[in-house]
Amino acid sequence: GVSLAQDSKPPSKSATAFDNPIPNIPGKKILAILVEYPPGGATPPHHHAPSAFITAYVISGAVRSQVDDGPARVYHAGEYFTENPGSHHRISENASATEPAKMLAIFVMDQNDAPLTRLDK
């Protein structure tokens, strides 16, 4: 039989890099989250805060991503993708089973919008 352990991927870790109000856009802030994926790691399918526009920049390694019904594709260090407000981030995972990956997710969003991330039920 197939064990559940084969299907589970190690979780990504995230930490806030910066969180600053935008002085010339009242009520908005720019927030950056450093996401670190262990080899084979992933973030489960999720949505972000409804006001958030996100630019995700791959710092190292390679990240496989699918937003809404767009194609799943691999982004390498120095490449980026965007997520429009309300997007469903279906796939967010390390493209490598042997090397770690790092990505900086930069959010432009309402200052008090929460929660930042809601995993699919």
C-alpha cells in the first residue's frame, strides 16, 4: 500500500523581512516575507489577505508555482511571479528534492488586512 508519508512534503518556513507603511499611499503598507523551502518542501494551497498584490522573487534555488488557473511553472533565482488580489495560490513548492530554495514575497496591501495567509481547508 501507499503510505501517507510519501505524499507529505516538509513545510516551508517564513519570516518577516520588513513591514513598512507607504507614506504616499495612505492606508497601504509594503510587507516582505522570506520563505525558505527545505529540499522537497512546500506551502499548502492558500489565499492571501484580500487586498494583497504580491510579487514573489526567487533568491536561490528554484520554486514551482501555480496561481489560479495559470500554468504551473518553475522560477529560478532572479525570476519572479505575481499574484493579483484574491488569487488562489495552488502550488508553491521547491522544484528540487535535493537543494533548498529561498523566495522573497513582497506584499502591497491594506495596513490592517488579516490574516495574511489562509490555507485551504
